[in-house]
Amino acid sequence: MEIEGKLQINFTNALYRCSECGKELEISPENYLCPNCSDRNNSSQPLRGILEIAYDFATKYDKISIPFPVREDYFPKLPVGNTPLVKSANLSKSVLQSNLFFKLDFLNPTGSLKDRASHLVSAFASSFGINEIIVASTGNAASSMAGVGASARQKIKIYVPESAPEAKIVQSLMYGAEVIKVHGSYDEAFETAMKEFYVRSPYEVVCRNTAFNPLTIEGKKTVVFEIVSQLLRVPDVIFIPSGDGVILSGVYKGLEDLLNMSLITHIPTLYAVQAEGSSSLQKGFENGSFPVLYQAKTYADSISVNVPRCGFYALSKLKKHNGKVISVTDDEIMQAQRKLAASEGLFVEPAAAAAFAGFIKIADQLQENSTNVILLTGHGLKDIVGATNSLKKTSS
Ligand SMILES: *Cc1c(COP(=O)(O)O)cnc(C)c1O
């Protein structure tokens, strides 16, 4: 495998394929979910009929590049991704005799991994001459779409729950987005954005709602292309903070692409880490069905969801590749957040700290000398009120 600096985007012929029935559709602004499998009226359950991007991998690859269905010239100029992967400076030995790496995705331009999806969605909209994008968000997808969209001169309209951390809303307003605060939870914001989208023309506005728009899963896969190229191999385990399960699904999709391109030979173990108070995905994984009328409550706002939108898709990938789902308490998240900042100089938001808390929780089950990567998905400065409470509740 040959690696040369920054990974290039490799425009590749592709179509949408339904992850449930296999129906194939053109990649166009009209298509979001499979018309046969989706169940538009059931918002109390994860989305059905999520479309996957299926490439026509004709040749063998001797060099890593990122297959995408949109040409590189359409991508906004704001540089997204290519974040550092750093070896733990001080924690490796104290927690476990293992190789511990952190993927610093909070160093993306708007401070979260969400920029990877926003980048692809923005490029897709530009490639069809569409100038407006709407999105519902717990906060990061919003500020991300707003920032990336500003770089592409697109009009961004955002639906967030009233309770979203102020920094994320201020970010979105600074980037010039229109922000609508929805009275209720993230799930209500999601439904409000869907309602607006369904009365508009898909050639006038793109909907970036996570999991609903297949490009949100696809865009996030770049993180694992980078990890593999930075390590020069597949790690043994990757820890991923999970709410809707789109980052997790995107990482699996990236690994499957790499396998199909013959650039890797196996899929590593992924741990989806949830907050105990927002663990629908774990319940679905363990019980085979998702809870109804679940009320999520956790300090980690970015992974607080009642209904994991990408639930069925994420579960099918977890089952296929022997993945795991665990959860951690808010106290464990706060301790992990503080430990990571004080021991490594990495100040991340609670959702990202949850992934590290998950690592600590199961560290004794990991193999000696294994290579473990933790996705640090969001910046600590995005929620100062939460961090202040965490300082009060934890001891250094
Ligand atoms: C969105 C987000 C997550 C969770 O991603 P899902 O796709 O909802 O599972 C984790 N961490 C941060 C910082 C996020 O913004």
C-alpha cells in the first residue's frame, strides 16, 4: 500500500442501492430513502430503506484514494478532514499495555467530525446547481453545515432543539445561517425539518438530515480512510461515540469500500459507545427491537437521541462484522473528559469523551499490544456550561 500525503478524492461511477431490498436508484436529488422500504409515517422508529452508495470498482488499487460520486472541483474550498492521528503521550501505559491513538477530528474547521458529511453534501448540492440546504441537528451538524455552506456560498437553514449548547448556535449564526429553535427535543427538530423538506422541490433544496440523506453516511467514511493511511494498516479496535449511529455506519462503509478496493484484508472490531441515558442503539442491538417513546437524557448532548435514525442500518453492519455496543454513565464521561484534557492536552466535548470512557471501561478485555483508535469527534469549547459542571462534579 502506497501513501502520499493528503488523500485525493477519486470520482467513481456509482448508484444508490437500498440497504434492505437491494433496489438500485440513480444518485440524484430526488432520491433519499428507498421508495419500497421506507416508512415515512413512522417517526418513532429508525429510518427504513437507507440507500447506500455502490461503486463500480473496476480496477485494483495500489494507492489509497477516496471514492466519491461527486467530482473534486465541486467541493467547498474550506479544508475538511486530514486531521492528525496521535499516539497517546501519557495514558497508554497507565490504562493498558496497548497502543492507543487519538484521531483529532475536533480539529476540523467547525470543530467536529460532522464537517466530513457537510463537505460532501455541499459538493453534491453544488454539482446540481442547488443553492439551499436544510438540516436538523443537536448542534454540531448545524454549525458544521453552516460553516461549510458559508464557504460554498450556500443558504443554510437549521432546526435545533432549544436546549442546544449556546456555542453551537452562536457558531451557526456567525456563519450566516438561518437558525430556527424548535420547542422540544432533537427528534422534534428532525421531524420539523422533514415536514419543510417534503413541501419543497428537491431541485431547490437539499436536506442534510443525518441518515436520511445517504451522503451523510458516505461523507463520514473519510475518517477511516485517513486512519488506515496514517497507521499504514488497519487498527485492531476503533471506539466511536454513537447517537444516531451514522458515524459508526460511515466507518463501516469506509472499511467495506477499502475491502472492495483490496486495500485492506479484514474489518476491525468497532465499539459503538453510547451514554447510558441515551442507549437506544444498544437496546436495539441486545433486544432486536428499538424502544418506543424513549426519552434520552445525558450530559453528552451530541449523542442524545430518542430514536437512532440510522439504527437498522447500523445494527445490520454491527451484526455482519461482529461489532460491539457498550454504554457509559455521565459520571464516567465527565471523568474521562477531564482525564483526557489534563493528561494529554486534548479538550473534547462530552460525546467525544464518551468514546474514551468506553475504552477505559473495557480496556482490560483488549489484547496486549493491540492497536486501538479513539475518535475524538467534537471540540471541548463547544459546551462550556457542561464542562464547568463537570469540573465541579469531578475531582482532578
Ligand atoms: C454527531 C456526533 C456524534 C454521534 O454521531 P452519530 O452519527 O449521531 O452516532 C458523536 N460525537 C459528536 C461530537 C457529534 O457531533
